[in-house]
Amino acid sequence: MPSLILPFSHSRYLHMPKTGGTWCQQALDKSGIKYEFCNPHLNIRGGHTGYYYKNFTGFSFSFIRNPFDWYKSLFKFNAFARVNTKWEMYDLNKFVRDTINAGESLYALSRYFFGDYYEISFIGTYENLVEDFIDALNFLPRIEIFDEEAIRNFGNEKINNTDLIECEDYTQEVKNLIFATDNYIFRRFKY
């Protein structure tokens, strides 16, 4: 799912993969907020990978996720959907090492989306997605009313089937690698 423009408020939702983006889009539908998909050729650098945060002024928001959960979610999603056939699909620990060694850690991706110093207006957490999403929408300079209760009621909806996919636990070596690589995220968001 690409990032979204909320034209009524000149704001942007920056979709970083595996942080609740599909749920956010569907929650916008449920709450009655109009949005537009960003044009990948004009507004997004790298297509799906995110809206370039410096292109426009205005409010921009996104979400982050506990790095330990994020890598597992990315691994399961690829095992389910085969979005990248070059990615390891059977060995979680090898997948994480390969991802980090390729420069595609959660921290590297977050800097790509949010800027080197996290210049976007609001970053919520996946673990508090419903309330942080409502908070972000309440910060918007808006002229449109939205249905908070519809978002809260939608909060427990399962959006994808990756929970059905089982995977092994991390080795201590890989846990240490994730912690070292994404240390800034652990500290900043108190994971």
C-alpha cells in the first residue's frame, strides 16, 4: 500500500511497511475521511517505499513498530505473499541477517521515511495504533469531521493472514544484532 494524501488538511500519511498501513487506510474508509493515493512517479521516491517527507509543507504522520516484531512481520509477509523472491523465506535468522547486511534495517528504513532526524510531525506506535491514529487525526488542521468511534470499533479487525504463519524464535546472536542495529528506535520509543 502506498502513502496517502489527505487533501482536506494538506497532510500526508507516510506508510512505512509492516506498521499498520493497510489497517490505517481501511480505518480512514470507516471514519469517512477522504484520501488520495500518492502518485509514485511524481510524489514518492522509490514507488511504494514512501512519500518524500520534504516535498511539501504541512502535517505528516506515520507509525513505527517494535523492531523484534517488525522483522518477524516482514518475514511472515514475504513467506505468505512472496513479494520479494530473493528474500529468505524459511529461516528467520538468516532473513534478518541478510536484511540488515543489505542496509534495509528498520532504523535505515525509518530514516528514509522520516528524515535523518525524524523531521515528520507525528510518529505513533503500532502497539498503540488505534489511539495514536486518532491522536494524529486530531492534530490535523482539518475542516472535516471524522468518526472516532468507527475507528475504535474497527481497532480489533484482523487485516492480513500472516498471524497464521509460524516462524522460529530469534537466536541470541540475531537478537543482539537487531538491538545493536535498531538501538535508536528501542531508546526513542521505549521498546
